[in-house]
Amino acid sequence: MKLRNFILIGRAEGISYLLLLFIAMPLKYMADMPLAVKYTGWAHGLLFVLYVAAIIVAGSERKWSLWKMFLFFLAALLPFGPFVAEARLLRNEAE
């Protein structure tokens, strides 16, 4: 897997998580629009699974340690985490 593809998947997953947390959830609870969470959550779930698969594929191809792959996984659980992980990855790749 090309590093660019891994980064694009991570960005999409990160954006979907932020949309879910900061737009869909408030719409559900403040504007009584539960469908916002249903569809955004479905898209985020799909992207999350794709991101985890991308971590495994990219990690295997690039010979990342299990610890490094685990840290990428943990980053996906935190808001803005994939963006921080991407920045660190690109900084390490540049060296």
C-alpha cells in the first residue's frame, strides 16, 4: 500500500469521526435528528474498519513494529488523533 493511500484513508476516518462527534451528535440530541448519527456513524464505522485494515497492510509492508501499529490504532480512537499520527509519520519518513 502506498503511504499516500494510508494517509488519505486516515484523513477520511479522522474527518468522519469529527463530523460524528461535533455535528451529528449535537444534531441528534439538540435538534432531535437521530438520522444524522445513523448515517454519519455508519460511514465512520466503515472508514474505521478500512483504516484498521490499512494499518495492518501498511505496517506489514513497511515492517512497522506491532507497537507502532497499535499507536496508529489508538490514534484513531481520539479526536484529531489520525492527524497527529499522520504528522509524526511524515516527519519520520522525511528523516
